[in-house]
Amino acid sequence: MSDLALLVAFPALMAFAAASDLLTMTIPNRLSLALVAAFGVFVLVVGLSWHDVAMHLAAGTLVLTISFAMFALGWIGGGDAKLAAATALWLGFGSLMDYLLIASVLGGALTLALLFMRKLPLPAFALGWDWVVRLHHPKTGIPYGIALAAAGLIVYPKSSIWMAAFGA
């Protein structure tokens, strides 16, 4: 049962992060905290060594430090910074570079797609959807949490915590 919870918790929280960012342009603090708490529970269930736990904590701390600097410079949102750090906590250093590369590529594609779509008029049926109108507005940022969550989901099955849980 704990394996099933491990299989579902991270993806469910990542999907919620992506949907929240898409619909509201925010990633709630409680979501990042839930990712951190779930990691703590699963470390105990999976039985990661103290060294592995320390390395996962170091990966999350490094990403938090860098992403908060990016937030301070106005390059990313605070929710994105916290989501990236919580994801790095789950993935650890072994999957971190893959995660960051994939998130960058997906984020670039998302940005280009939104910039292109913002040049087109919204269809009449979409004018009643506040989130679509907000997303279409040229002054609205990019919901980068979508790219961060998607990259996390792509890399997760190759992470050390997944391999520790499922013996892969």
C-alpha cells in the first residue's frame, strides 16, 4: 500500500500545481509544504539511508537558493521557486540535471506557444472563461509551474527514491 501511495502522491501534487498555476497563476504554499511533508513520510516508508536523505535535502536547498535569487531578480514567481525546490527534494542530485533541462525546454516551448497565442484573438466562446482571458493578456506572466510539474513527472520514474521504492 505504501508503494501505491508513493506512486500517487508526487504525481497528484504535481498535477495540482500545474492546474493551479494554469487556472490562477499561483502555486499555493500549502502545495510545496505538502510535497516536503510527503517526502518526509516516504523517506521513512522507503527506508532511504541518512546519506541519501542528506543528498536529497542538499539538492532541494541548492535549488531553493538559486530559484529564490531568480525570484528576487524578477525572473520567476515565488511559487515556481518553491515548487522547483520541493521537486528537487524528491528527485535528488541524480535526476536534478535532467529535471532542470527538461523544465527549461518545456518552459521555453510553453512561453513561445503563449506568446504566439496572445497575438491571435480569443474565440468568442473563451471570452467567458476568466482564466483564459487572464492567460491571453499580454501583461500576464507565464504559468511556468506547468513546465516544472511536467518535467518532474517525466523524471520521477528515474529518480533514486522511485528506484528505492520499487527496486528498479
